[in-house]
Amino acid sequence: MRLSLHQLSVSCVALTGLLAVSAHAQSAPASSSGSQVKKLSKSSAPARKKSSAGNGLSSSVLGQFTGGTEEISVTSHSVSSTGVTNRTPGGGLMPHQTAPRSQSGITRDFIAKQAPSSNITSLVADLPGVTVSSQDPFGMTGDHLQVRGLNETQMGYLFEGAPLADPINYAPYTSTLIDSENLGSVTVSQGAPDLNAPFYNAVGGQITATALNPSHKAGGFLDLGGGSYSYNKEFIRLDTGDIGNSGVRGYVSFSHTSYDNGARGPGGLLRYHLDSKFVKEWGDGNSISAIFSYNKQSATSWRSPTKAQWDQYGVGFSYDKHFTPGNSQYYKLNQQNLNQQLVVLPMHFTLADNLHLHVSPYYVHQFGPSLGGENIPASGGYFGTQQYGDLNVGTPVNGSILTSSRDPWNQKTGGLNVSADWRLSKSNTFSFGWWYAYTTHEELSDFRPVYADGSGWSGDVIRVGGKILTGYDLNFMQQVNTLFIADTQKLLNDKLTLSAGFRVAMVSRQGTNLVPGADPYKMQGNYFEPLPQFSASYMITPKDQIYINGTTSFRAPESVEAYSQIFDPNASHATMQPQSLKPEYSISEEIGYRHQGNFYNFSMSLFNINLTNHQVTSTGYIPNTNMMVASPINIGGQTSRGVQAEFGLARWHHFSPYLSGQFLHSTFDNNFNTGSGYLPTAGKIAVQAPKFTGAIGLNYDDGRFFGNFDLRYVDTQYTTFMNDEQMPAYVTSNITLGYRMKSFSYLKHPQIQLNLTNIGDNHYRSGSSYTANAHPHVTSTGAVAAGSAPVYYVGGVFAAMVSISSGF
């Protein structure tokens, strides 16, 4: 285990400094807003209990007993204009939960004090069992995380009741969904998804995010920030307030964000983002919301080193700053573009006193392109399996032409999620529902010659025989249907809640690859999975709850590459072959206890997860290119067992501490088939499964001075199935310091906030791809399996950000 003594000492000094500043601040007079929460009228309450309609999911279905999650509105708050109420224990890290499963969350009390550039994934890194593999210090790029030995592609991501992760490769792209200034709350359900949630990949659990509700009063919010590596963000939100007597209110926001990669090499990121939400409410529990988001984002790709490259270059392993003829590693040739448009229309209707209907139509459009530099043969290369002659384009260097390899993927998804709750009696509720989704995916790669001086590339794509030269020409279509029924019974004066449900998921996929010689030319997959669930919860006292549950989930094979060949002009045959993958299936059990009192919250759970056909996602480069693809590998069975716990204290002398931790023992159940024999992987520790993870948080807020400190520890992780290469343990810590001023004129609670990330400037590897073995090993047949080195994500370096914000 390698830990930086410097990192630990700096973290301790920062924590001591925060305590000292806060102690001094307590002697200062409080602002007019004060630290005490005033009673507010219904129209201005910053936090209200949500109805079951609040998140688009019925509260009576198995796993949906969280009708009491906190809902934040952008109204006249008693503490700040950023949404901080100081009501959530643990400084916003431990909101009230009632679900009969492991479940943790964050609210505005925590979100508002983090870097304004943070995304949904980076914000949940302190929660028990959650390990986030950051790549930049601002928390914008990279949605890589692990929960109980499973990664982000095995988690269901729900935003305002709609599944908004990529429906084929399951990447969540949370930086494209919403600005953190508009994010109301995030809930992580470790191990068990909602029965009626629209997923077919959530074997590891569920992450649910909601947007702020619009204010009842007209106004707005402005946030301006700057910092290290030319970081800057400008954000503005305009609230309509209640529009006449229509019952409609809404907001529209716009932001611009950019930064340079700094210590990580040349290039940077540029992002434009638009959010809007409008709400219409009437009667008893009736509402219609309209959420729209637009994102345009371009960034220089992060270059992932092997262990040897990390040892040699450290964080400086990057694409080249200066161009030389034939240099495919030139940074301007290696870019990622994430563009997205989404529309979600959650609707909730009270049809009768005992019948509630929830309808959530949605539409998502995601598109590229991704760019990578590549040298292709000027003559004698391959278009699929067909050899071509002289291309007569570009400027050949040593028989090759430097090109920009483009992947302009284009994906559109429309869906409808419908559910109903029918209260048959005072103690019994029957729920049922249906989800349908239709996805089209087009992916035609092409090559464009780069000018001799590297200043750009020709607008004309390279053609062979009149056809675009490509490595994959994919047209993919998917349809999903799921049906569910559930029944919930309350007994013993509502102390005991029993719930059982059954969901059936049907996924149909088909597509074509039009590259010459593609075999199969047409691919398809059809999956039918029955998924039962059961839970029981007992309230020992109004503040103490015990629960057990049993859950089944499945994940259809990930990525288009699981079905189709990938070709390259440098190879006469496919460089990546499709695999015959079966759906991943999980059976999990939990037993847990939680206490939610006036002074502290505590929860603990024991869990067991058994997976069959477990698919480990290995992200790697297409041979001879800078283009990375996700390749699923079937490792067989995996068993994960452990315990997780968290503790949060309500505010005491303006302080709110928080602790979380998880112990995990996860092993492979089977030997790995290399194709030429078996490697003895049965009983080996699973990849992406650190034995121990933990977090410490401390929040201070007296209404004027505020601060936040968190420290995270992630244990050693193996990065190969044979456990012959590992990623060392690491510690990171962040700190926030801020000051709020009194409202004056049109400005409401203006404040200044300083965010310091990775304050010890720890250089570490935060995540990785995975291979069977890093070094040669003899298989069961006597054949030697050659080693393949994993590549690693590099953790974000130190950065400082200052932001000035105010309501108006």
C-alpha cells in the first residue's frame, strides 16, 4: 500500500485550518439571514416533502419507499441563494431515507459547496461504497465509478424519471445533463434498482438525480468563477415566478465553461450548456413538468498510460503539443465531442383518491464526433477485407498518410414510462406499469487527410471506389419493453411493510455493418428476462428501521462492438471481433439497519451479490489508432460480499461531521477462457474491487462563514484477472471556504467561495481498463497466454477555483 505522507499531512493541516477559521467565525456576528431556519410560507419554503409524484416513480413499489426525499426550490432561502438550508445531517450527505435497501444521498447543503464545475458522478464520491475515478481536477470529464465491484455501466442512471445514460454502451455522460447550480439532489441505491425503473443494465444499483424546482417568485441567480489552468465558468438562471394565475412557473439557465489541461498536457475543454424546467401544478397531486437541456462540449482526449508509461512520465503523459509530419499523437487530432439534447415530460395525476397515474415521456439525442489521429497506408491498405490501391491524397510520409480518424456517432432515443398505484385498502397498494423505448444508432467512421503543416484537415473524406473508406459503418436499432406488477402490504399499525414484485424485460436489437467483408453483415440479439424482487421493512421505533431484501437484475451486453466487427486500413482482417455474450444476471440480498434521529443519522447494511456471465468492461485502443472503445469481457461468475456504513451528525455549534466506509470481498468464481486454454482465475480477487474505501467529511456554516472538508481513501485494486498487476491505494482531499454577505439592493445573499481540489497535489492512478494477465502465464492446455498491459486513468491534479454568486 503506497500512500503519500505529504498528502496526509497537507490534508490534516487543511482540516485544522478549517477548524481554526470556523472557531474564529463563531465569534463574529451572524448575518441578517442567521444560521437559524425560519418558518416559511408554503410559497417560499426551501425544502418540502416530496409526494410520490416527485421523481416519476411510485412510492408504493418495491424499493420506492423514499417519498420523503428532500425537494429544493430556487426561492427565497433562509440561509443562501444557492439553495443551502443546513437541514440535512452530515452537511448534506445524509438525507432522510426510508427505502428497504441500502440508499444514500446528497442535497443542496452539500452540492452548493462543491466546485461549480462538478457533475453528478463526481459529487457522490463520499457516499459509502462509491469510488469515483476522476480525470480532471474540476470534476467535469469522466463518469467512471465503482460500486461493490461493479462500474458505471452496471448502474442505472435516472434523471427526472427518465433513463438518460447511453442505452447501448451505458455511459452516463452526466456532465451533459445539468449544471450543478440547477441540481437539486442525488440518491445512490447500492445494489438494488427500483422495480419500476426503466433499466436493463442496473445489476449494480441506481443513481437518481433531480433538478431544482422553479421559484414562485421572479428573479434569478448569477455565478461567475475562475481558477487554475485558465478555468472559468459563467452561469445565469432566470426565474419567471408564478405566471399570472396559470399555475405555471419555470426557469431557463445558460452557462459557459472552459479550462486548459495544464499539468496534464496541451489542449483543454470548452462547454456551452442550457437548462430549463417549467412546472404546472393543480388540484391534489396533479403536476406536469417540462425539462429541456442542451449541451455542446469539446475536449482534448485524455491519454491513458500503461504502468510503465506512468512510471516514466507520471501525470505528464499526454498528447504532443507540437506537430511534426506524420505525428498522429498531435493533440489537435485527438478530441472528444459530447453533444446532447434532451426533453423529459414527467406527469402525475390523481385519478381518484385511491388511484394515481405517472407518465414520463422523454427524448434524447446524443452525437459526436470523436476524433483520433491515425496514419493509414497511402497504397495497399484495406477497406474491410478488400485491399485498395493508391489513394492519391494527403502528404505521404514513409508510405503512410496522416489522417484525422472521425467517429461521428449519432444516436436518438424516445421512450415512455407509465405506472399506476391503486390503493386497494388502507394497508394495501397494488402497482403496475409499462416502459417502452426505441433507439436508433448510426456510426460511420471516416478518414480526412491532415495538412502538411498540421494546421487542420481536409473537408473531403477519403473514398475508395466511390465509397467512404471506413472501419465500421453501423446502423443499429433497439426496442425495449418492460412490464411490472407489485403489491405492498402494511401490517402491525404500519410498522411492518412487506412488498413483492415481478418485472419482465424484453430487449430486441438488430443492426448491420456495411464494411466490405464484414461477417456477420447483420447482427441481432433478443433477450427476455424475468426479474422478481422482495423486501420487508420494520419500524422498531419511529426513528429506527430494519430491513431485508432480495433483488434480481440483468444487463444486456454492452456496446455496439459486442455485436459487430471493427476494421482498420492497416489490417487485412477485423481488429476487433464480436463476442457471443449472454446477459449478465445478478441475485443480491441485503440486511440493514438505520437510525434517523434529532441529533444523528446512522445506517449499516450487510450485502451479498452473485453474478453470472459477469461482463467486465475493458476500455482500450483500437490497434494502431488513438481511438478508444469499450470491449466487454465475460469473466464468468463473481461473488461480492461486504458491509457498508455511514454516520452523519445534525448541526451542532454550526458543525456537521460525516463518516462513511465499506469493506468488500469480491472474487471471481470461474477460470478465464483465453480461447487457447484456461487461466486459473477462480478465487482471485476481482478487478475494480478495493477491499476498503472510506470518506471523512466536515461541514461548517454559521450563515455568514462556511466551509467544507472531505478526505477520501481508496484501497489497492487489481487491474488484471490473474492479480499480477495492481493499482496502489490513494488518498485525496478537498476543501471549501466561503463568506456570505447581507442582501442589499437587488442582490440576495451574495457570496464568495473558494474550492481547492486534491489539496496535497497527489499524483495517482484513479482507474483502469482490465486485461486477463499483464505477464505471460501458462494456461490449462500448456499454451502460453501472452501478457497485455492495462491502461490507466490519471487522477486530477491540484486546482483552485474562486466563484462569486448572488441571487437577484
